[in-house]
Amino acid sequence: MTTQLTVRVYTKPNCMQCRLTKTWLAKRGVPFIEDDATDPQTIAAAQALRVMAAPIVTIGDVVFGGFRPDLLEQHVSTKEKAA
């Protein structure tokens, strides 16, 4: 049985690192949920993660900020293959 982790990306408008993260995921066919970190309905959830750099990325229980292809590769690849 294959279990796919949910990848969530909290983004801000005009954020280059946010665009790079979404492009990285899209080019690899990794489905993700995008939430606007400035939207009043999602801002509390984004702030609760206690990460100060956009985008805020969650992959299962892993949370990090900024465009981090090293962490994306590590966690998406490892967890997708293990699933």
C-alpha cells in the first residue's frame, strides 16, 4: 500500500523563494497544497509553525522555511520512495 505525504507550501505574494519552491515541486510532479501566508484564514496556521522565512514548507512532520532544494530532495525523495 502506498501512502503519500502531504506537502504544504505557505507562500507570500511576489516571493522569489516561494516561486522557486513551487517550480521545483511541479517539475518533479510532486503534488502540493499552496496556502497564502498573508490570508487572514491561514496566517495563524503559518505562524504556529514558528518559521520566519517564506515559503514555509511542511512535508509530513518536517517543517522548514525558504527555498531549500537539499531538504526538498531529501524529504520528498526519501519519503515518497519509502511510501
